[in-house]
Amino acid sequence: MFSTPAYAQVGGSVGGFDLMALAPLVLIFVVFYFLLIRPQQKRAKEHKELLTKIQRNDRVVTTGGLIGKVAKVHDERDELEVDIAEGVRVHVRRSMISDVSSKGSD
């Protein structure tokens, strides 16, 4: 009836911890850290420094796209007064500034 006999197979390691199965996950985490997480943290640190150095007459771009010149800096309120047109002055939160160019680069 049956042409081949059925033999029991030898099992692998029973309940052991396989370090090689964990190696690809560690490698993926290391790659993500150096390619995504670390550069993002560096960029955030540079942006925070940029925001703390804003002075009067600096040209700024807000996250909403408004471009203007800083008229007054209110450090205690973490706010700026920005001239966006002749006679038009708006109050902007410091955290809503996306780019700063100093007064020397007009």
C-alpha cells in the first residue's frame, strides 16, 4: 500500500533562546536611529537655538507663511511683534517661527 515508510523527524532546540533571531531587529533599530531619529533630534535642537537668538530687525517666516520683520521681542510672554506690511503689526508666538534670516542678509 504505502511505498515509503514514515520516520519521526528530529526536533530543533527545545525552548531555547535564539540570539540570532534577535539580531535583525537590533540591526533595524540601529539603522533607524542613525538615519531617522538622530538627525531629527539634531534639527530640533538647531531650530530651538535659532528661536532663542531672534532679535529686533530680523526677517522671519512663520509656519503660516507670513514674512515680516521683527519689531519687538517679548521674552516674558514668549511672543514677537512682527511688521508684515506698512503699518500692519501682528503678534506671533516664538514657537510658530519656521525660519529666521538676520538683518544683515536683507
